[in-house]
Amino acid sequence: MSVLEAVEIRGDAPELRAALLEGELPVADLEDPGRLFFRIENEGQLLGYAGLEIFGADALLRSIVVPGRLRGQGHGRTLVDAAQREASRRGVTQLWLFTSSAVGFFSHLGYAVTPREAAPATILATRQATKICATAAMLARRIAPSA
């Protein structure tokens, strides 16, 4: 049996920045307040990284990245699942995300392309929404709250 763990790390962690840059994902706002980042491990072995910005029952899912040498092994789904569990544990019931290149991946995981006007003001006010991913597709998914 595997032991999946989401270890909280700082936004300024060099390993996170390096993985995001390698994956061609934005790093401009990693150190802004209100971000949570996780190193996702299975039995102590790195699978990748995930991030959240939580606004009550809503959260922005971000910074999902599998390091290059580990890609193609199904770890992306594992990272999203781990981030969703962390979000649920923290009271989130609706996840939002922005992507230019992974709409198909996230759609396969139950996220639906959603018009920006459907998002709450807190999500639309993030740097991801206003600057970094201003032209990216927005997707959303409801998640069950943690018991």
C-alpha cells in the first residue's frame, strides 16, 4: 500500500520554482501572500507540486507540475487528487483554475470550462486571473467537503 503525502512548502522554495520553470508555468507570484504550495510524495518519493489560493469555500488550483523525468506516469492525476483533498480539508467546495495548455487534462478529471463571469470576485481578482493567465481558459469543479 502506498502512502501519499502533501507536504506544505514555501512559495520561495528553489525546488518548486525550478520545477515550475521547467514545466513552463508562471512563477511571478509564488511569494505573494495567501498561497499554499505542496510537495506531493508517495512513500517519500517526489511526484510533483501543487498549489492553492483559498478564499473561503472557493479556491484557485494552481502550480500543478510533475518534474520532467517523472512525466507520463499518471502523477498529474495524483497531484490534482492530493490538492483537492487538501482543499476539501480546508473547507473548500469549489475549485477554479486557469490553463492555456491543459484543458483536456483537467476536463478529463471532472473540471468544466466555465465563463469568467461565473467565478466569484475573489477568484477574478487574483494575479492569475488578471495578469498571468488573463487570456487562459477558466475551468471549475465542485468538490465534497471533508467530513
